[in-house]
Amino acid sequence: MAEEQTAAEGSGTAATPLGLSVIPIVNKLQDIFAQLGSQSTIELPQVAVIGSQSSGKSSVLEALVGRDFLPRGNDICTRRPLVLQLVQMKRKGDGTDEEWGEFLHLPGKKFFDFNAIRREIQAETEREAGGNKGVSDKQIRLKVFSPNVLDIALVDLPGLTKVPVGDQPSDIEARIRTMIMSYIKLPSCLILAVTPANSDLANSDALQMAGIVDPDGYRTIGVITKLDIMDRGTDARNFLLGKVIPLRLGYVGVVNRSQEDILMNRSIKDALIAEEKFFRSRPVYSEIADRCGVPQLAKKLNQILIQHIKTVLPGLKSHISSALVSVAKEHASYGENNESRAGQGALLLNILSRYSEAFSSKIDGKNEEMSTTELSGGARIHYIFQNIYVKSLEDVDPCEEITDDDIRTSIQNAKGPKAGLFVPEVPFEVLVRKQIARLLDPSLQCARFIYDELIKMSHCCMVNELQRFPVLRKRMDEVIANFLREGLGPSESIIGHIIEMEMDYINTSHPNFIGGSKALEMALQQVKSSRISSAMARQIDSGDSEKAPNSERNIKSRAIIARPMNGIVPEQGVRVASDVETPAPSSSNTGSSWGISSIFGGLDRRTKKENPTSKPFTDALQSVERGVSMIHLREPPSVLRPSETHSDQEVLEIAVTKLLLRSYYDIVRKNIEDSVPKAIMHFLVNHTKRELHNVLIKKLYRDNLFEEMLREPDEISLKRKRTREKLRVLQLAWQTLEELPLEAENIGRGYSMSSDATGLPKIHGLPMSSLYRDSMSSDSPQIPGSSSAKSGKLQSEIHSDNGRGHNSSPGLI
């Protein structure tokens, strides 16, 4: 035995087993991140032990350790998660074994008495969960150092229970399930599902929960306990072979000590001998005895955990690296708290200078934290100028709100009491000034938009740095708002002057102005084209009416033209009729002669000699005048408007005025579109960039304000403390990972399993069987149902070492 041990130790010097380097480092990482408690977001590889209450979880863990150290009882025993780290130690030179345990909450204290470890677990559980069956999710961390264990890290979780007892809440089952799920849902966690063989294996709570988070069974190891107390005539062979509920990592059957054995103080060493004899002596299990028992479970857990860590390590290192950068940046944003007056002054001056630079950089588009999803800073100012202000002015039609009657009324008012021969200039100037005045409101609104954008930019600068100084942040916002408001006044004033300048002088000599001659020519073309189109429309509409006889139309037209209106025959109608046909003689007294003299009203009546035949009619008219009162004119209304009909001259004048109005408005609009943004940029934006730093220094850099403005809230101090601790932990974790090989190939080459290098306990009196011989060969029996894609990959990675001259241990899958 000593020779075998010496040989094993000698071979171990040639190639250090992977488990001796990887698993302890992961255990160290767990201890490091345990200092952060629930704040840790790093997922470390581990093995979670789950099962129903009294399923034998604690007995399996004690068998792996080889010592009694866990609380026992008929009710719930595990009431807090127990993180158990097994650390393999070298034996002493005299061959004696030294074993002890250490708790993370009692650093530096070693427990050589495992009964004292049990008492400490009970006491720590009661401190957190109470003494009456309460449950807590706060971990207890225990390390066990022994030469009789393999490097394994396990988490013993409370067993599933159905009925609350003691101080347990009514929803105890749901709480325990939630606690278990928080562990096993992580992809980095292996699941050790413990199921007692004397219950319905198909309805196992452990396998059911494992199936929820690991439906393909890639990271679940099944453990079937209490095989020795199954009903006679029944066995769990098909389960162990994976024929009922297949698992990629397979099953391991174990036989634990019974409660009677515990009460009789039967040692675990004797229990392992009895377990070996049980599997060898039962024909139903004899063929798979090489893969059953606690020693095989230990080796299987060790090798699967090693391979699992090997797979997870690259991503783990990347995660820790990114977390380290993020936390370092967050910690830097909180800065250091300076107590001295000089330090506070320097800090305040630095903040004000950096803030001014950040504000200018944001406007100029040189900000380091430039957004890729939306416009920000100066780009928003440009968008307001071009896409909102300019586009809105270009969409305005200067004649949109001016009707033809408005133009006609203005022209007639400008002519005064006599008819004009040409289009007067006064109506054009009055109308164009009204349209220019409309440009004032959108121009002022544009300045207000830019002011709002500058306020928003001031709030977005150095957000993280200034959140630790809320008083300073508030004072700076007030100073900047007042300063921008002061710059907005000159901007609005100059905009008003620009509009007034355009209104005060209508420059009709502008080279781009259309001019009167060109406007008249274009207006004549418009009127002519409109007449042609209207004439064609009338011809189409009056096509049917033209079929009537000419004589009938003549009679009707004469009657309409000659019809008196308020006793007066319209002269216009007489003129139209005289142009159409020659008047025929009429014997009617109301008739009139048609001709040129009708244009001048009653001129021919005054010059015509009195006909003797008309004398009776004159006498009758004078008698009527004497009997009828005098004709009175009606009072003109207070508001007079032109008649509804437009003459040809008026149509032409309206068209000319519209052309002139549009032409000059476009000239002014372009001037405004160019001048207003320049005024806003000069008096508001660039002025703020140039003077902001000086204003901040003048208003805020005062000795009597240092302490007040640089006072930190308690929340910031607490965050700085937390991030400093988190940064320290991540730095320790990174240094720990630096001890590992980076490439998986290097890790694989460092793995060597020499003769009997598993570290399993040597039990005197137990025959050397395949459990302790390194005899994994290609024709060793395999569990059916476990050779699927992922398990095959895992097996190939582990067994591929045979091609490199390394040996593998039996019992893996």
C-alpha cells in the first residue's frame, strides 16, 4: 500500500492533476465573491444537491466526506443552503491523516472535531432561520480539508417539503422551490438530483425540477439512494441504466447508512464496505457495480466538475473582465471625498472647467459619448434651423390668406375718388408688409426652440460626475438657465430689428424682383389663358341651348336687356344690345333708340325736337309728377364693399398684384431664413460657448460656497463604499484567474490520472476491486441511453486523454 502511494505521489510530480489546480481556484473564487453576498452577479461553476426531504442528501454528502458532520433528525434538517467545499490535502510523512473544517463566517478558526462542526451549523442556522424549523436563503460556507476527499464544491439545498411545520409559513413549498430554482437555473450549475429508491422514481421531485431547467439532461446527474430498502421483487436497474428517465450524465446508485446504523454509531468506513458488498452480491446490480457506490460518485463528480469548469472558464474570465471595467468606471465617477479647503477648490474648479468643455464639445459634435440612435447636441440645432424653421417658411403661401376681394379693395382705396390708369404701388406695399410681419412669430419661436435645446444639453453634461453633488448641480442649472435667458433677449431683439428693416424699406429695385413690366406681361397671359378655358367650358355647357331659333333668342335677349330695374334701363345692357343688332321700330312708349348716344344716358332726349304726337304723353307725365312725392336716395351703409362682379381691368390688376407680392415675399423670406439663424448662433449659441466658463467661475467659485456645494448625500458615500468593495473583490478574482492556464488545450494536457491517483479513501479490509483500479478500457460497460450527442462530447473530451498516454478513471458515465 505504501509503495502504491509512493508511486502515485511520484507520478503526480510529473503532471499535476487538473482537479488539484482548477477546483481549488474556483473554490477560492466562491469565497471571494461570497464577500459581496447578493450583490455578486458572477455565475461560478458549482454542483447543487437537490431532493425531497429525507431523500438521503445529507447521508450522501457525509459519505463523500467520510465523516459525520451534518445535522440529523426526522424533520427538516437542512434549513439554509450549505456550500460545502472539499479540499484534498496530502498525507503526512508518517502516514497519518489530518482533517479539519473551516467556516467562512469564522475566518482563521479550525474545527478538528466534526461534532463541533455539526453544532456550529446548527447554531448558525438558528441565528438566521430561528429555532423552530424556519428556512432562510442565506448561505453557510464550510470548507473540509482531508486527504480522503476529492476536490469538489457542492451546495446542499433544503429538501422539498409539502406540509409546513413549526414556524414555517404556509407557502413553504413554494419558497423552497424558488430558492432551489435560483441555483439550478444558472447554466454554470451542475445538478445532483437525489431520489430515494423506496419511492415512486417516476414522480421524483428532484428530477422534475431538474427537467424544468435542464430538459435535455446535459448537466443533471441522477443519484438513487436507499436501494437496500426497496420492496422485495423490485429493483432500480432500469433507472440506473437510464431507460426510464434518460440523463446525459447518467445515474449513480448508492446505499447510505440507515437511521439505526447512525444510532449504533456505525462508521462510514464500515458503511462503504457494506455498500461494496451489496452491489457485488446482488445479481441485478453486479454488472453495473463498477459504476455504483459513493467512491464512484465522488470520482464522477470530480471529473465532470473539472470538465465543466474547463468549459466555463473562458466565458467566466471574460465576464469578470467586463465587470471589472464597468465597476472601475462607476467607482471613478464617484471620485474621492476631499476634506481640505484647497482640495475642494481644486475639485470645484476642475468640475467647472470640464463642464464647460463638455458643453462646447456637445454643441460642436465632438462629444466622446456620441449617440448612434438619435440626433444630439449641435445636430439638433441644425435640424431645427433647416428642417423645422426654413421648411415651415417655405411652405407658406403669401397669398393664402389674402382674397381677391382684399386686393381689389386695397386697389380701389388707393385710387381715391377717381379711377386710376395704372396699378398703384400703395396696395402692394401694404399687403407685402403684412406678409413680412407674419415672419416674426416663427422666427422668435425658432430662437425659443434653440434656447430649450441648450437647456437640455446643459442637463446632459457630466451627469454621472455631478450626481454626487446635488447642490452644485442645482446651482449650476440655475446659473446656466439665467445666462441663457440673458442671451435669448438680444437674440429676440435682433430678430425683431431684422423683420422691421424688411418692413421699413420695400426694395423694388432688387435684382431678383420681378418688376412691373414683367408682372403685367405674365398677368395678361394668365388672364388670356383663363378666358380661353372659361369660354370653352361655356361652349360645352350651352351646346343644347344653341339649337333654339334665332328669333326666339333675340326676343328673349331684348326683353332681358330692356327690362327696367328700379325704373331705370341699364346702360350697359343697352350698349350690349346695340352692338348685337339694329333696333327695330317700336310703337311702345317705353322703348328707346339704340345707338352710340345711349352710352351717354339721356343726351338724345334733350337734343331731340319735340314731336307733336308726344305732347299728350308729356302732359300726362307732368301731371303724375305733381301728384307723386320727390324720390329720396337711401343712406349708404357704414361698411362699403366693391360690387361682386370684377371688370377685366380689375382682374388684371389683381393678377399683377399677386405676382408682385409672391416675388418680393420670396426675396424677404430668403433673407430671413439666412439672417435669423445667424443672429441666434451669434447672440445665443456661440455667446454661451465663449462666456459659459467665465460665468460659472464668477458665480460659483467662492470660498464660502465650497463646503455647501461639494456636500455629498449619504447615498453617494454608500455607493462609493460598495463599488470600492466590489472593485477589490473583482481585482482579487482576476488575480486568482491569472493563476490558471488560459487555453483549454493547456488545461487538458495538464490532466493526468496515474495509478490510484483518485484520492479515494483506502479502507483497510476492503478487497481491491475495480473501484480502486485504474482499469477504464474501451470495452468497459456503458449505461444505455447516455451516449447521446452532448454526453458523447463530454465523454470524448475526458476519454480522449487515452490517446495522449493518460489513463482515465472508471465509472464516468
